[in-house]
Amino acid sequence: MQQIVFQDAINAIEEAAARLRTLDQQLTAIVPSWSMAPVIAAYQAMRGVSFLVAVTFVAEIGDIRRFDNPRQLMSFLGLVPSERSTGETVRRAGLTLSGNRRARRVLIEGAWTYRYPARISETLQTRMEKLPKVARDIAWKAQVRLQANSKVKEGSRHIDRDAQFHYINDQAKAFLAADEPVISVDTIKKELVGNFKNNGREWRPEGEPQSVNVHDFIDPKLPRAVTYGVYDISNNLGWVSVGTDHDTASFAVHAIRRWWKTMGRKRHPDATKLMISADGGGSNGYRVRLWKIELQKLADELELPIVVCHLPPGTSKWNKIEHRLFSFISINWRGKPLRSYRTIVQLIAATTTEAGLKVRAELDENKYPKGVKVTDAQLASVNLTPHDFRGEWNYTISPKPKSRTRRRQIE
């Protein structure tokens, strides 16, 4: 019985397919003698508009010039979203689903092809060969979409870029296997403090968005928050120092110091060394002399060697802290005006993830002047040992041995 029903369904499909082929043949033979044949050919220059779609559209719409503007045509097709406005309240719904259903159906089916990147296939190229240039230009314009910039070009690739990534990964794996702390550090962009727009949207009652200032021009007099983050890779913990002064190497290292005293030494009581993964530029860049001077002070305080591995130039987005900590902070405070330093600290500290991320944030009101000069003699005093591979990117700063004079003074 099932076989009979199944075979009957197959026969019905084959008969329908045969009827469609017959109709296609008849349309192909009749259309060239129709006065609207040039219009049908022009429509087929559009991506997704096959012969049958073009014929159906022309048969249902007729001469498109009878519509004064595109909105009238869209209304006839039922492709205009409905809207109800009362005073300041605006409610928008989906398509009206009124109008010519047959034409709307074939257009929607053809529109599916536009979800792919713009291109001209061989079939489309064949259709367009005998068409005037104006028709080809309109067809291509239909494939153009309003798009934002895409950050994909990273500039020139350093010859040792990939090798440096492998080196950082090998160093981090060795540290983690030995239960030694590995942290990723970086600065979040400076944020205006005040009643200013913050990018993103947040769920709120309809018609009740948060009111913020119209303008947010850069003004040196306006307070700005400088945030420096420390991400503990093995424990999935974050620390963020919210500064009120300048983003300098002193501020960056002090953030690491505060992380260690508040969170790090509790999580790593038996640590014998510390690894820091940092960008190649900024306040913690490999060329910044003050960064190395401040790390030397930190190594002396902690009495731990500090291994530093910088990411290759132009690869800051691959820093662990970017997608393990900063991205979730941005999500957490989206659409919320950063009206005060307290608000910023609270929003950062409230950041969590399903993977168990926990963040602690504190305000740092210390002064960090810019333009601090480091002499060659001061730089030479840093107990820095370059690694064999790319020593300018990879190095270890060890605690200085205590001098005899200081020992005598202590005694």
C-alpha cells in the first residue's frame, strides 16, 4: 500500500514538472513577439530575476511607469512595512501582506540570492551581453549595499610574526604547566566621564531612552577615564585600574602591582616567576624605556623574575585580554552613560560570563605625569636579559641583587 501511494506521489511530481517544462517552452516561444519583451530582457540583468520571474512580474505589474514613485510600487506589491503613529509614539510592524501576492512571491524568492556577496555569474553575464549599458549599471547598483568599514587589513606582516606567536604560546604553556602565573595586559580606550552617549543599546521601557548630552566634543577640561586591565589566564580573573590622570608606563605597572597585591599572590602563593604578555606599543610597548624601569622596580618589590613577551607590531587584537575581558566589559556597559568614575568602576566590576569570569576594579587617583625622561644610564641599570629569539620583544627582568652597602645599612 505504501509503495502505491509513494509511486502515485512520484507520478504527480513528474507530471507537474512536465507541465512546467511545457509552459516554459510556450512562454519562451511567445514572449519575443510581445511588446514588453525588451523590458523582460532588461529585468533579467538583475541578480535572482530569472526568465519566469521577469515574465510573472511584467504580467502582473504591466508598465512600471504607471507608478509615480517607488513607494507606490512597493505599496501595490505589499512590501511596505506598516506604521502607526500617535503623538510621540511610533509602532512599526512587518509587511502588510496586502497587494499583488503573485508578484510579491516571485520577487521575494529572487531576493534570496542577494544574501551572498555581490558578483556577476556566467549566466548573468550571458543575459547582460546584448543589453544597453544603462540597464547593466542599474543591475549592478542593485547589488550594492550600505556597509560600514571592516577592520581586516593589519598592515605589513613582520617576517617573524608567526614565529613570535608560537614563541609566546610555548612560553605560556610552560608557565601554566609549572603552575606559574601568566597575565595578559593592555589599556582600554579612554572614556569620557559625564552624561555622554555610550555606544550600544540596552533594554528599557518603550519610549524611555536615557537622555544624554547632544554633543561630546573633545575638551581637555572634561574628565576622562584611563583603564588598564590585567587578565589572569589560568584563573579567568580580571583586574582593572581606572585612572584619572595619564596613560603612562608608571600607571600600567602600578596596575600590575595592585593586581598582584590584591589578587595575584593569593592565587599564586608559590610563584617563582611571572609572565606578562603585552602589546608591542602603547604605554607597555617594547620601545618604552619607562616601562622597563618600572618593571625593574616591580621585580625588586616582588622578588620575582618577570618574563615579558610582546605581541608583534599590529596584532593587538590577538591579545588574550581583548577577547577574554575587554569585550565583555564593553557588552556590560553598552548603552549606559558613564556619568562618573564610580559608575565606571561598578560597571566593570559587575562584568561576568557563563565561563566564570570575575572582575575587580578600583579607582587610581595617583598622578602619572607624561614625558618622563629615562637616561641611558638608568636604562643600563635594568637587570634585563634578552631571550635568544627576538630579544627586543622577549626578555626577562630579574630582581637586582642587594648591594653590600644596603645590607650594612639594614644591619
